[in-house]
Amino acid sequence: MKNKRLEDITEEDARIVGGDFFEDLAEDYAKNPKKLKAYIKSVNEVYRETGDVDILTTALKIIAMVKKNIKQQAKKAKMQRSTIYNIFKKGANPTFRNVAKYTNSLGIHLQFVLD
């Protein structure tokens, strides 16, 4: 799956957590923030259509990989590293407070939008 273009990423790809593909993808996004923003936009659209929380978890993991150092992320979020790792687990059910604290520390701002 190496060198896959953003527009070629399927919903199935986005559900996979971990592996070289996501490391390569995170490295590419770290070099090109516009691609990262486009990815986040597409994740939001898929989530809005499907309601699949796992796709958000996967996106959050990729963003964390872009930002790299979990220890520093945990310190900035004032959270335990283990709490952050638990957010990434497939099927996890982290508290809203933990997700909000962590995403805010990454510069991701949650918002509510009425249709």
C-alpha cells in the first residue's frame, strides 16, 4: 500500500489502524500540511455520512503520528500516555473529556454543526 495517493484511499483503508502504510502516510502529511487538511476534511465527510467512530479514531492516530512524540503530547494535554494510547484502540470508548483535551492539545478543535 506504499505511495498510495490520498484520493485512492478507500474507506476500508481508513479503517485499518497501524502498519507501515499509516507511518508512510503520516510522514507524507508531516511534509505537506495541505494534504493533511484534505484528509481530515474527507474523514469528516465520511463520518457525517456513516457515523463510523472508528474512522475518527484512525484519523486521530494518523494526526498523532504526524505530531510524533506521544510523551510530549501527553504532557501538553495533561494526560497519561496510556490514556492517549487507549483513545487509539479499535472499538475504544474513551470519554468525551479525554478526546476533547487530547484533540485540543494537537490543535484540533471540535465543533458542533446543526444540519
